[in-house]
Amino acid sequence: MNDKALLLVLLGGSSMAALSSGWDDPLDPVAIITEAVASKRQPILRVTHEEGHGGWQFYDDAEPLTVPVVMSKDQLLALDPSLASLKDLPVGWEAIRESRSGKWLRSRARP
């Protein structure tokens, strides 16, 4: 826990899960992706942003998520630079596209 997070907790701030939300949050530097995306077999077609650590999730929507892979957000940007346009995706939202070159469409996440 860094000094900022410790101070917030000591001052009666939010829980650790609530502290993590933004793309650049130093307490949450990684994301969950599918093995097919990690191995470059499939493109990222859906991004979800949930509250808490591991809240950023990236799916190909072609292969079932059998083995989640953890990857740094910096590595994800190198893998797919279009993800930079989603850094401000709010918690509780998702973005989808139909193909690797498709436009990202944002909406509230499905329950």
C-alpha cells in the first residue's frame, strides 16, 4: 500500500477496492485478458471497467475465457494502441467493437 492509500484509509476514506478506478491508478497497474488476446490469436473486441482491483477486463468474445491472463496496462497499449481512447471509460461501463479496426462503442455494462 502506498502512502496516499494508507493516508486515505487512516483518515476514514474509502476501502482499497474503491480507491482503484482510473486507468493510471498506481494501485491497479494490471488488467485481466483472455489467453487468445495475450497470444495475439484474437483481437480485443470488448472492454469492461468494473470497480476494484482487476476491474479492467479485455475480451475477444470469440473464445471462452478458460484461463484468465494478467497483463500490465502498458503492455496492453503496446498490443492495441486503440485502447488509449478508452482510458476514461467509467466504472460500470463497457466498450465493444466488431473488428480490430472497428470503432469503439461505449455503453453501460450489462448486469
